[in-house]
Amino acid sequence: MKNEIPENIKELVIAKIDSQMPSHLKLSIGSYGALTKEEMIEHVKKGDEVGRQIVNAHMSFMKALSNGEVAKAMASVENE
């Protein structure tokens, strides 16, 4: 299927969520409402629409980290 998330990407995003998100925190994912850490991981495992949005957000952030966009944005805020 075209929109299917590769297993290695799912595993990477799940590990990132599991290691960096506190269990008591809930995050709002668009119009889907507030999700717990466990709910987010479940959606990523299923590869449903919410899971794809979560994966896309994490992959976009990791891409921005790797190409220096995050560091540039942080530096511009520090200089204001």
C-alpha cells in the first residue's frame, strides 16, 4: 500500500515517543483530540491516519534537526 509506514520507521518513532514523552502528558493531534503516550504508540503501530500524522511530524522534526534548521531557529531567537 502506498501510505503504509515502513516497520523500521514505526520502530524509530515509537522509540522516540517512548523515551522522550512523559506518561502523564497528553498531546493534541489535529482534530483527533488529546492522546496519551500509549495511544500515540498504538496509532503508530496500526499505521492509521493518526499514526501517519504522528510519524510525519516526528520525521519532519528529525529532518530539521539533521539539516541544521532547528539550530538556526534557536540561534535567531537567542539574538533577538
